[in-house]
Amino acid sequence: MDNDLEIRIGLFGFKGVGKSSMIMRFLMNEFVEEIEMGMGNRFRRKFDLDDESIYIYILDTTSDDSEFIFNNSIEYCDRIILVYSITDRLSFNQIKIIYQKITDYSKEEKKYPKILIGNKSDLFTKRQITCKEGKELARELNCKYIETSAKTGENINQIFYESLLLEFEELKKNQNQNQNNQNQNNQNQNNQNQNNQNQNQNQNNQNQKKKGKCLLM
Ligand SMILES: Nc1nc2c(ncn2[C@@H]2O[C@H](COP(=O)(O)OP(=O)(O)OP(=O)(O)O)[C@@H](O)[C@H]2O)c(=O)[nH]1
Ligand SMILES: [Mg+2]
């Protein structure tokens, strides 16, 4: 249980872009037209991979959150996903502002958003933001760009798995770093032992010389 991996994912974006609906689709595989989910809701889903359990905690936010709640939400999350609606230009314009607020507040680069979502891809006849614009913004923010639909379920699972993957990569990187540090420590310890051995050997030689001198006398 202690080794179970936990990952806390937060969805951030302007109101009405479909954050709660995406979470509902991922957790329940359902789409509800008028979803009622209070702000700050947290959800948990467990995965079993081989003999390991992975817990995904998901935080639902709203753009009406106070600065205090917003900052608390950033504290809570390991990974942050940015969401706009492809049918809503205002929500697209808000992305940079939200990104700035997150990077201003968080000192941990790990928390900088790595995934940008254009949701409501099923409403292509009402599209206001082209795929190209989405990709360009993603490139600018150093994010991966994915279009989703909470209504049809398109790519919804993928965005949570992508976050999980990023977390695994980070974990592996840290493990390798720790291993390298450990190897370096071992090497230093070996060098130290070698030095000590050399010193002892020198001391023995000197003692031997002294002894030899005594014998001669
Ligand atoms: N067609 C379509 N409608 C969607 C989609 N996702 C959400 N909606 C609808 O968009 C409206 C807003 O969805 P919510 O999930 O409440 O949006 P939200 O981002 O949680 O909004 P706030 O909680 O106010 O910040 C609802 O009427 C949803 O049914 C989608 O992928 N396709
Ligand atoms: Mg909501």
C-alpha cells in the first residue's frame, strides 16, 4: 500500500468549457446535459497494473474560484490540465491568463501545465477555434494538444493516461537520479576506503622501517 502510486490531477479552464463533464465521462462513462457538480470536488479512481495499484485523484475547479481556492488547488495537484472549448473564443483567450497565474504561483516546474485540451470536438459546426490555433498555443505553452468530447467520450481516457504517463516518466527520472547519486556515494566511499588503505600501508611501511632500524641497532 505504501508503494502505491498516487497522482493528483486538476482541470483548469474558463466556466462552461466542460471540465465537470469530462471528469464525469472518465469516472462514470456518462454524459449529463446539465451537470451539477460543486466547486472544489475531488474524485478518486483506482487502477491495478500488474501487482501495483495506482490511485488517480481528480480535482474539479471553476473559474469563479477565489484566489485562495485557486492557489490551494494548485498546491493540491501534481499535474494540471488546461481546458478550453473549441466553440468559445473567450475560453481560448483565457488559457494564457490561467497559465500565467499557475506559473506565477507555482515554483515547481512539474506543475506547469503539459496538456492543453480543446473540448466539445463533437460541436464542429460551432467551432470558433481551429485545430491549428490550438496547436500553436500548445506549442507556445510547451504543452501537448488534444481535442476531446465529453459528449462522445473522444480522447477523454487518453488525457488522464497521458498525465499518468508523465508522472511515471518523472518518477523514473527521479529513480535514475537517486541511483546515480547512490552510485556516486558508493564510488566516493570506495575512494575513501582506498585512501585509508594506502595510509595504513604507508604507516605500516614506516613502522617496518623503524623496526628495521631498531634491529640494525
Ligand atoms: N456538446 C458538448 N457539450 C458539452 C461537452 N462538455 C460539456 N458540455 C456541455 O457544456 C455545458 C458546461 O459543461 P460543464 O461540464 O458544466 O462545464 P464546466 O467547465 O465544469 O463549467 P464550470 O463548472 O461552470 O466551470 C454543459 O451543458 C455540458 O453538457 C462536450 O464535449 N460536448
Ligand atoms: Mg464544473
